Amino acid sequence: MMDHATRVGNRLLAALPPADFALLAPHLRKVVLERDAVLVRSGDRIEHLLFPCSGAIAFIVDLPNGQTVATGVIGHEGAIGLTSALGASRSPLTAVARVPGSLLQIPAAQFLPALGRSPAIASMVHIFTRSLLTQFQHVAACNALHSVEARMARWLLHIHDRTNDGNFLPLTQETMSELLGVRRTTVTHVVSALRASRALKSNRRGQLEIDRPRLEAVACECYKVMSRRIDRIVSQGSAGRVHAAPTRDACQPPGKRLSRAGS
């Protein structure tokens, strides 16, 4: 059992007062994420809530024609499945781990009773819902107004913020195509342009090496605006007593492992 003094890597959980965290702690389970692991698919019943401690997870919309596009990305500041707290029994989006990491998992059947007993947990749900809606709104505006090159730079920066592997991002062209909602040929052209500007140093198979200052110069203003607004919203949940500072590696193994197949 995890007690309230345990150092957790998830920012939302870390902001809960000890007594409220204790309602969840006995039911939390450590899970290791592999790259491309599918955490939940659109339309799946929400059986667990997931609180990332490290790594980057993309929310994906599956279109009727088979195309997919990312609407947001989260890391240790977020959660998956909190729509169940708002009455939804099925996931509206697909969630895929794009950067490997770890998370804490709790059954919805255990989380919902705790939610009913704890105003602090209810506030956590409200705060994260606001931050996610803010991200979705900005992504929609960015997709409509800005170039593919600027949008790719923004996505790479958001993902880099949620990884601790230096300047290397474990992303394939297929993943970038999904994030941007464009064909892989377009991704190839944009990667070439970013390499020409030296915002990308190398493009090895399955790995992108970035030059962060140059990438920030290429990205649209959405990156800084989104980051500031989301951080401000999530920080509201840290205004009260925090039982421990979040650490990215606190949820590392032992624990269940989720692979690409989502098993």
C-alpha cells in the first residue's frame, strides 16, 4: 500500500492533501509503458483511470475514413479516463504512449467512490478537465491557422517537455503523420526543412534529435501560450498542501507492463 508520504510522479496526485490521497493509495498500481502502447481506444469502456508519472501520451481522434489525428498530449501533469468522473462510461478518444514511461493505475470502481467523498479529488478532476479543454481549443486553432512546419515544431516541443532523454525523441514519421494529420510525404518534406534550419540535428530511424532553441524559433506562438495557460490551471491544484513533490521516476518498475498491443 502507498501511504500519503510516498513520492509520486504525477502532478495531480502529488497536489492532493494526505487524507484525500489515502483514499486512492491502496488501489493504485504501478504500470510500465512501452512506446506505442494503446492505453484505451475510442469507444472502450472506462475501466481504469491512469495517472502518468513519466513519458508522453497522445490523445487521438479516429475518423470514419480511417485517418487519425492527435488533439493533445499529456505527461506527468495529466490523467486518462477522468471523463468517467463526469458520467461518461466510454472513452471518447484513443490514448497512445508516444514516449515510454510509467503511470499509476486505479480501477474506476475504486476511484468514483473516493471522488464522492473528497472535494479535493473533485477539484482535481475539474482542474485537469479545464487544462485539457484549453489544450484541445488551442490545437484546433493552431491546426487552422499555422503552417505544418510550425505545428510540427510545437508538437516536438510539447513532447520534449515530457521526456527526460536529453534532446532525442523516440518518434517515427508515422507518429508525426498522426500528430499532424498529414501524409507521411508531407512529414518527410517538413523534417527536411527543419534539418535545413538546423532545428533538427539528425533523423535516425525512430529517433529525432532536436536543437531546442532553434525549434522554439520555428514553432508558432501557440507553444508558449498553451504551456503557460495549462501550467497556470494545473498549478491551481498545488496551491494547498502537497504531500510530496512529484518525481518523474517514482512510478518505475516493478509493475505491470503495457506493450504496443496494449496488453
